[in-house]
Amino acid sequence: MTPRPHRRQAHASIVLAVALVCLGPVTGRAAAAAGPGGFRDVPSGYWAGQAIRVVAADHTWMRDYGTTTFRPNTFETRRRFARALVRAFAPHVAPDPKITFGDMSSSDPFYPYANVAVKQGWMQRTGPKHLFRPTTPVSTLAVHRALVLALGLRAVVRGINAIHTSDGYRFAHPSGLGALLTGMLLEFRYNHSVVSLDVGPHSHLRRSEVAWSLYHAYLANTSESWRKTSLASYQTIQLGPVSPAMRKVVEFGLKYVAFPYIYAGEWNTQSPAGYCCGYQARGGFDCSGLTWWVMKAPQNGYDNTGVRAYHGWSLPQRSSEDMSAAMTKRQRVPYDRLRAGDLMLYDPAGNGLIDHVDLYLGRGWALDSSSGAGGVIIVPVKSGWYRDHFKWGRDIMRTSA
């Protein structure tokens, strides 16, 4: 099952105001009242409350500071994450005495967990001294990688990392692509309404974020095991024959898998100085913003070709609705005539209004950013929600030429 794209928020400031109430500091009477799982520093209604209750109250995986304190805003260290990981997925695996660390002795209480995490291949040592870096905060990539491997999804990760064309071209991409995309598909990423709280692929994670990811890994391993089996098609992900121009497009797009969904986002970082099209607080994309980032040629002050190996194509419209309205009916491309590089336009509500767009990559795959997935993912579009809500495509590569 593919995560369903959510419709874009109607007004970002309203969402921001609500989220600030939920995530503000806990003081006064609020601090005295125990929240989810009995933790006094986790307020009622907290976005990760259910996850924290499961991983630290119902289970001891992240019960690091007793039964009434969780510290949701503290950065999670590698040693504490290793302990949570092993407690959750390998509680009976014995350490390997041959595995040692240059920065952690065998008498360290965290050593057995770090040892098992490395033994299982979920976490790694670095450098000739085999450093574990126990007090370094974990990153999104490290958490996703460890959890998807603990779930037994190594073949899915390898398949994604081997993404290629039917004629044998293997796409270049960041080394963490497979782990990040798999984690995104399993809903390890939470889509915050407060932009400053969103995390990128290499962000350091607070304990609340790790709890959310660990909780969803637990669900995928228990009551929602269908989530794992639904990823089988990613083991052999293959695009059709792709032109040299489109190869550059795909490789550029793959760099942004796991970037967060940002309402009105269309840039990979905070908006640069003198930017034409509205302030963006951090890097990330909404659906049409991702389409701009990957496909739009320089126009009216928008120009990201400094980070891209190609010029792009004419795409003046910013919203998915306007991208659709710019075509005549005769220019609409039906599903069975889509080619790599075409825009795919959707009617999520079934009311005739186009409100979602993504980029067709070929052979039933698309590059997509949605709030439901929490950011940028690759999705199968030949069946399920995407196929059911697809209306028509738009060819910009050939019509621009």
C-alpha cells in the first residue's frame, strides 16, 4: 500500500499557531500533570505522545530517565539509540567479544548494546580505531538505516540502491538512498506543521523523533506487517529506457529523497538572498515545488541551475491546479501514453479539482512529495491510490523543445 498524499494545508499560519500550542515548553501546572505514559515532560496531546507511551512506558526500550521523565527535546545519542534498538529487536542476542571499540570499554554499561548493534550490521564503527562515537547524536539516516535493517528489509534497501533502466543504466545517487526511502515508506518521518521542527536526511534527531520512528518500526513488525510486504516491488525497481537528458533529471531528483514536505517549499535550503518567490525557512518541497525544483527552467527570478546539470523546461505555473489549467484538453496525456519526464496530475478529493502533481519516471514509478509521506519519495503509480486519482499527464520536455 502506498502512502496517500494529503491535500496541502489551507493556511500555514493557522497550522503554525496550533502546533506551537502543542509543542511549547511545559511549565507551571502543565509540568505537574503526567502526560502520555505517565511522563511529566510530555504534555497531553503531544504529537509523539502515543509513540513515547509505547517505547518508554509499555516497553523499556527508551526508558532512559525513569518512569516520569522522558526528555523529548534532548538529542538522542548513538549509545542510547543502540540500547533501544537492541532491546526492541535483539534482546536475547549475546555480544561478540571480538567486536571492540576505541572509545568504549567492555565495562561500559552501553557496550553490550553497541556491540550487538554492530554485530547485527545495524550500526557501524568508523576509522582504524573502530570508534562507535557513543555520545554523538544520531541522524535521520542512521535511524532509518538501523531500523529498516532490524526489520529484515536489507533486500529492499539493496534493490532501491540498484535503481536502473531496462537497458542497463544504473543511476548515481547518495549512498543512503535505499535506507532513507524505505524508512519514509514505513512512515518513520513525522510531518510537522511547524517548519522549524522538520528534519532532513542528515539532521540530528531529538528523542521524540526517534521514539516516533521506533514506534512505527514496531508497528511494521507486529500489527501492521503488511507495510513490509508491500515494499517487495522496490527490490527490483527499474525504469524503462530513459534518454540521456532524463537520466540527469532522475539523478538530480534522487538527491532529494527524504527531504521534508514543506508547505509552499520549492528550494533545497533556506531561501537564498534576493529570492523572487517568497521566504522559505528551511529546505523542503511541496508537490508542485518539487516539480519546479527538478524541472523548471530559469524564469522570472527563479533559477536553481547552479546546483543542477541541466537547464530545465518551461514551467511558469506554480500550483498543480495551474499546471493542469495551462493545457488544452487535446494536450492532456492519458496514463498509457505517459513518458519519463511528464507531469502527473491528480484529483485527490474526487471532485474534479487538480490538487496534486508529481513527476513520472517511467515503468510505473514517480518522484513525489506529499504531507502523508512526510516528504520526497519514489512511489509506484500504476495501481492503488495514485492510479485511481490520476487525471492526466502533461508533457513539458517535448513541448518546450
